[in-house]
Amino acid sequence: MPKQCDYLIYNVQIATMLDGSEPYGTIENGCVAIDNGSIIYVGEMDNCEVTPLTKFDGGGNWLLPGFVDCHTHLVYAGDRANEFEMRLNGQSYQQIAEQGGGIKSTVNATRKASPEALLASAIARATALIHEGVSTLEVKSGYGLDLDTEIKMLQVANTLGTELPLNIRTTYLGAHALPLEYAGDPEGYIDFVCHQVMPKVSELSLADSVDVFCESIGFSPAQCERVFKTAKNLGLNVKAHVEQLSDLKGAKLACDYHALSVDHIEYLTSEDVVYLKQSNTVAVLLPGAFYFLKETQKPPIEALRAQQVPMAVATDLNPGSSPIASILTCANMACVLFELTPEEALKGITVHAAKALGLDDRGIIKAGCRADLCLWDISHPAQLVYGINQYNPIKRWFGGQLV
Ligand SMILES: [Zn+2]
């Protein structure tokens, strides 16, 4: 054990979220030593022999890893509350679409918005997540669908990480919807995504991953495969929205390209879960969209469990199908709607969410990991996913700094 360190958090119950004999990887009466932004020791207080420059008494409270929200669309302009109201006043989707509603309205508003306005609204949403303990956040583009707006969205997303104590991962989601300019010509649009936008995104290092919406109302598997091929050639990770509304075998296709994650997966068959296992792909569950769209088809949780496929849970924060800036509410929904255990749900917003982003240095409390930590005044970790809007961290460390 190192003898000296910057900082020591002691007198805490630690939910390391590591697999082991104890639920939540719990260490009672523990301490965490931090040096230079990283965890250098985790263990019982009795065995701790470091000499810290600064000590923090955790008062017997619970210490958990900072949460990871691994699937959001939180950079956008406008909102769709008017459509929500129209729908509940009896108007059909068709009538709403005819009045310029749906994703079209978000694309129009996002194209028109200044980077400053986009950033201001994104900061408000990201701050709500931070207050609930999120320290790493994925943000997708996909509301511009033209070169300039997609670049603008990704730049704004990256700026969030310099404005807030938050680590940002960015994903280019060009194949989200067909823009008006390409109406009737999805192949032409995929050409544009692959030949014009993706090389630029890669050249400017604006995104870590590329995502697609593989669905009858999105893009076909063949079109998605063109995007995956281009992503692999450019050295970008692959992620995919698949099997949300129907089974197009998008998950199998994404797994063929070693996708980091396949997301939604309500219509994934139990048989196809084996492809996720083989390619080490994370199953990302988005119960917020399931709830908001009043879906009934549930993801194949039993099969995912049986195959030991890691399950992550995310907010899918977006204006159309999941306007929910609360990772803990989504973890609660994963328990209530999909029957995850509280431990599975908490692993879903920590260790497995980090894996869905290709990150192994967070989401767990272990030597060598980033010191992104939250202290909670709770009697048991399950409380965090049991109560809705009742808990916020009483202290939060980001990269070892108390913020
Ligand atoms: Zn999404």
C-alpha cells in the first residue's frame, strides 16, 4: 500500500459494485485513498496505513461510484410539451405530424438554435443529472441531420465537459431520421452520412462512437451496416438503437461489428441474446422510453441474465420519447417495469453503463479507477432505486476533487 496520498475518505460503507461474495461489493467501515485524481487504495479502515494530506470523515454514510448515464440525446432545442398536450386532447399522431410535430420539430428548432442557446439548455438538463450523482454522460447528436448542425451539436456536447464537473462521451447519430432534403432517398442520405459527415466528425475528433436507429421507421439493417462499416474504417466504436418496436435482427448485425452496446431491445428474442454474449456487447435498457410510449413488449431480461450479458440502464433523455432527466427514476423503472433487482439496476447505472461506453476505469470503486464518488445518507443501497426523487448525494467528488 502507498504510504502517502492527497486525500482519504474514511468511516464509510462502500458499495464498490464489484462482483464478489457481498451484495453491491460492500465493504463495511471502509476507506478510500485518492492521489492525483485516482483511487489508490480501497479497503477496511483497520488495515489502512496511508498518510493523507487531507482527511474526510464520511460519518458512516454510503459511498458509491459516480453514476454513468450511457444513452442520452440531451443536446436539443425546443420541447415537445405542446405535442404531449395535443395528444392528450385527442389529436392523432397524423394530425400532429401534419402540423410539423414529431422529430421534425426538434430538427427545425435545433438547426435554428445558436450554439450558446443549445449549450444553456443542455447545461440545465446535465445539471439535473449531476445533482443526482451522474459523473459520466454520453450525448448523441442526431437532431441536425445536416453537416453543420451535427457538428454544432457534438461541439456543444463536448463543451458540457469543460463547463461542468462531468465527463462527456459523444456519439454521432446521423442515421437517426431521414431529413426533409432526402425525402424518398434514404440511400442518398446514408451516402451523405458515410462520405461527408463521418469523415469530418472523425477528422475533428468530435465523437467516440457512431450510432444508428435500426427500425422500420428508421433505417434498414443494410443501411445501418453501411454506417457500421464506415465507422470501423474510421476507428469509431459502434452502438445501435435496435429492436425497439420490431425485430429486424439489428442486434445480431451490430454484434457482428462488435458493438459496445445495443439499446432498447424490447423485441430482441431470447435466442438472439447469445450474439451479445459472443461479442461482449452490453444490453442497454431504456425503461423511460418504454414508460413514456406506454409500450408493453419487455426486453428478454431472463435470457440476458441466464447468459450473464451485462445490462445497463440509461435515461435516453430526449424531447420526444423520454423527457426524463433522472437516472435514479429510470433505475426505479427498470426494477418496477422490467423486474431488475435493485443491485442489477445500480450496476446498470455504474459498472455496466461504463462498459457500454467502453470504459473500465469508472463505475466501480477500485484502485486504479477515477475518483468519481458520491456519498449518500441512506441505510442501504437499494433505497436509491426504491424511492423516487428522495435522494441526492450529500457530497460528490469528481476526479478526486470535492465539488
Ligand atoms: Zn436513444
